[in-house]
Amino acid sequence: MTKTINISLDVMGGDNGPTTVLEGADIALVRHPDIRYVLYGDPEIVTPMLENFPRVKQASTFHATEVKIEMDERPSQALRRGRGKSSMWKAIEATKTGEADVCVSAGNTGALMVMSKFCLRTMANIERPAIAAIWPTLRGESVVLDVGATIGADAQQLIDFAMMGGAMARSLFAIDKPTVGLLNIGEEDVKGLDEVKEAGRLLRDFNLPQLDYKGFVEGDDLGRGTVDVVVTEGFVGNIALKTAEGTAKQLAEYLRSAMSRTFMAKLGYLFARSAFMRLREKMDPRKVNGGVFLGLNGIVIKSHGGTDGEGFAAAVGLGYDMVKNGLTEKIEQDLSVYHKNRFAADGESAS
Amino acid sequence: MTKTINISLDVMGGDNGPTTVLEGADIALVRHPDIRYVLYGDPEIVTPMLENFPRVKQASTFHATEVKIEMDERPSQALRRGRGKSSMWKAIEATKTGEADVCVSAGNTGALMVMSKFCLRTMANIERPAIAAIWPTLRGESVVLDVGATIGADAQQLIDFAMMGGAMARSLFAIDKPTVGLLNIGEEDVKGLDEVKEAGRLLRDFNLPQLDYKGFVEGDDLGRGTVDVVVTEGFVGNIALKTAEGTAKQLAEYLRSAMSRTFMAKLGYLFARSAFMRLREKMDPRKVNGGVFLGLNGIVIKSHGGTDGEGFAAAVGLGYDMVKNGLTEKIEQDLSVYHKNRFAADGESAS
């Protein structure tokens, strides 16, 4: 018997409620029949709904929870109200008890992060967690982190992010030594924020075996896919991510409006329909849905709150892939190599 | 006789050399025949070249300069080598002596900023200058600043940026009271960087007559055009700007590739050709070329280094519009109102 991948779901999370979560779970299950779900939610809502998803019901253990975290609730209040008993908390906790390998929630991002930190705690040697996004690029995909877990990061924290992002890239993209860049406002070594410059110097000095550090990258390198992993602190990363999303929406709107203006344009659209469909697929934000919380003792994935079943399935698939490819083990291994080397180096310079 | 608008040009600046600058000057002159140019450059190159642009020659005063600032030169070195004698320095200085109303250069951004600060100094009551970009949005255009003049900004500096950006929006968009937002990673008052929260609190308290403060905006509000003026510090602003540019290029590449894959797509492209042309025009980065240095005793406009004549003409046109609409006077007036009110408020709270 092959090992199943156990995924806990916060069934109550998301703008569109439990239907979307169960739809997504169903789609993901067809793709990966070796998934087993651990579901948390309000039995009065979820139990009857499960009858419509016999495949999911068959592959799930359901746990009743009483509290649902609201999408607009403050993280501190959510923690007070939901700690130990909300569907969100219990789904996170399942990765700690070992009942699940990974947790997926489309709920309130701030609450999910605070609860995850509180419940799972950061890994040994990691001070602060990061949210990693998968960024579609002209070359394929890159990992970008932190896109909003915490504001600010010193040089050491940026190096932690580089290692965690590198491990994620190795889990997802099947490359041995991912290329890594630090997001900055110029490519020369003299430019930019002090902590970014310091992190760059250290990454060059350490010359980590599992990373290929390429230096600074700029905002336009994100879409270009210049490196496999782009490292930045959470304020800048979040603004870059939302700016790119906004620009993509803006251009899609320009395109839509241009194509519906004249008869000839509409005719052209009809002829090129399959090309437009390919383009839409390429630009589909649901395909790369899922922010991964890294640096905690457990993997938690945040699905976009407003997504549909297809998008939620992508987030579940992402969690599946990362567990299957041993993300946590890779991070732990990289950190241990790094800290061994670093202390060895410290020892040398002290002698 | 109507007043002419006097524009100084660093003819040697830019990746593509003096031809692009003179081509752009020529295009702008056809649009605005009341421009007079003050040109600075190497006479051996520029004098014979001017023969190909008789309109520009006719409308210009030419000054010979010996030093040309290289595009990859460090700002500190550029200042040492070019102070007082480079085409860049002299073009900036012309706005100080009164020979020009505005200076336009496609040269090295860092060098242009350092020289402008050194030569023009910051305005009274302004601690640090900002670079403002004109951002194309779904609603039209917004002013976004700072996109890279300096890293970091405290609450007071963010308020300065808001006022200067507001004055620029009033000069360009013909609105009396532009809407203003602070770029942050959440819309609630409790989220984000401390200095951003503090600036938000102060903007609400002051309730400046010339600005309509709307609160925090996020990265995706940039393309949406939620507010007329988006305020942030230079590191984040620069990364947001380049991220948007990179995303636009990425999607244009997706579109190009989708439209050339199959015969039907190519046929569709032909039918919809005029729509695609409109789209290309809409997305044309040359149309909104020009970063405006604000907060100095003189207006300096940075054209993109790699632009062509059309793009350089847009930067010249931008300078023309701002002078015509009294940008400097508006900034000075707004600052004086603000400081009068602020000191009055300080006096009240002290009494």
C-alpha cells in the first residue's frame, strides 16, 4: 500500500463558503487519488453538503467545529475567539498532531498567519515565517517570498527566506540548485537597502551548496523570471505581488475593451478564439493560487479567499506536491547544513 | 507676444545619444511651437547634427560643454567629474539661473538626481526630493511618488510627497482637489508600516484644503486608478513601478506568442489589427515617459534612457505642461498654506 497524502481543510474559510472548498477538494482528489482529507467545519452545514461530494466524503474524516473565523475579523480577535476550537485552528493543528501533512485554508490571511504562528511555532533557527508565492514568469514559474507574513527583515532573516524559498523551488521545479536573487532597486552592489546589501554579501561569502546566488534583481525581473527564487521582506513583496495582479487585470480589461469595440475586432476575436483562450489560461490567477507559509513546524497553504473550486483545487494540489517532494525535510536539511557551515566559519574567524 | 516656455536639454544623455534627443525635441516643438530650447552638448557632435533639425536649431540656443556623463557612471564620480561643466550639470543649472523653466535629460538617473540635489537644493520646508511617475490606470492616469529618489521616508516626508504629488496632479489633470492614498499592505488603519500609519493619521487630522485624503491603498489600486495620487517611499515605489512595467511586458509577450501560434490566430489578428494597434498604443510606455523630480528649486525631468524620439518628446511635453500650468507655484503655495496651518495647530496645542 502506498503512503497517502493527508490534507486538512478549513471547510468554513473563504468568501464563497464550504461549497467552494468541497468542490476544490473534489477536483484535486480526481487528480491525486492518494489524497486523504481531514475536514473541519460546522456539521449542520458540512454534513448535508458532503452528500453532494461522495468522492470527497469517501476520502475524508470529518470533525465538527463550532467557531468560524470571519473574513474581516482582526487577527488578534480571531485568535482569542477561535483558538483551540475554530475550523481554522483545528485544521492547522492537524499538521502538528500528525493527522495531516499539510493544511489548506481560504480564510482570513491575517488570522491564518497568527494562528499558524501561535499553534505551530517557528522552526528551530528560523526567527520569522514567510509567505511564499508562486509567480508566473516568461521562463515558467518562480518562488517569491515574503509576500506579507511580516514587515521588515534583517540580513539574517533574508538569508533564511532564501534558503526556505530555495527548498521550495527544489520541491516544486525539479532543479537541484535554484538560482536566487535579492529584490533591490538597482543591480550594482552599492545600491539599495543596507540589510539587502548585507544579505547579498553574506550569501556570496557563504556560497551555500544548495543555492546559486545571482545578486540583486529588480521589479521587472519578477515577470521575466530572471531567477528561480526572489527574496524580499513582506511589505515590499506584498506590494509587488498586488501591483503585478493589478497590472494583469488592467491589461486584460484593455484587451477586452479593444476586442469588443468594432465589428472587425469582434470577428478577429472569433477567429483567434483559441489563442485568446490559451492566453486567458496563461493569465489565470487560479492556476497559481496558494501562498505557502514557510518556517513553521508544519506547512500551511493560504488559498485566495475569493477563488472558486478550480482555484482551491490548485492550492490543494500545491500542498500535495510539496509534501510528496519532501519540502519540510529539504528545509530542515538545508538549515542544518547552513548552520553547521556558519558555526564552522565563525569558529575559523575566531581562531 | 506670449511668453515662451524655455526648456534646457542635456543633449548628451541617454542610451541612444544626441540624435534621439534632437528628434524628440523636434516632435515636441511641432506640438508646442512656443517652446524655446537651451541645448548643452559636445559641439563637434551636436553642431553638425543640428543641421538635420532646422526647426530645433531655429528655436534653440546652443552651449558647448566638454564633459559627458556616462550611463553606467557612479553618481558620486559623475558629480566629481561633471560638476560645473558637464552637459547634464549645465542643463540642470539653467533652471536655477532662470535661463530655462524646466530641464529634461535621458541620462544616468542616479547622476541626474545627485547633481540636481547638489545644484538646485531642496525647497524650503522640504527635506527630501521625490521622483514622481505618471501611472496609466483604468480610470486615466495617476501620479505615483516617490519611485526612487531616496530610500525610506518618515511620516512628515510622506506628507510632503502627498502635497507635491497633489500639486502635480492639479497641474496635469485639471482637477481642483485630487484624491490621495498612502500605499500600504492593507486598507485597515491598524495595518502596515508605522510611518505610513502616522502619515495617515496626520493627513486625516490636518484635512488639507487642496487634498482629498482617501486612506490606505494597496498594490492593485495602482492599475485600478483608485486615487489620483499614490504616496510611498522610494524603495517600494521603484519596485512597484518596475514590477508593473515587467508585468506589462510579460503579458504583451504572452499575447504576441498566442497570436502567432496558429493560422486562425494570425487571421484573427489581421481582422482585429486596429484593435491591437489601439491596445499597443494604450500600453505604449513611451506615452507616459518622464519621471519628475519634485521638491527642488527647479523642475528636472528624467526621460527613460532607452527611449526613442517619440518617448523623449513625451518627456519634453510633460515638462511643458507642468510649467504652463504653474507646478512650482502650486507646490510653493500648498506648502506655505500647510506650514501656516501646521504652526497654527502647534501653537494651539501648545497653548
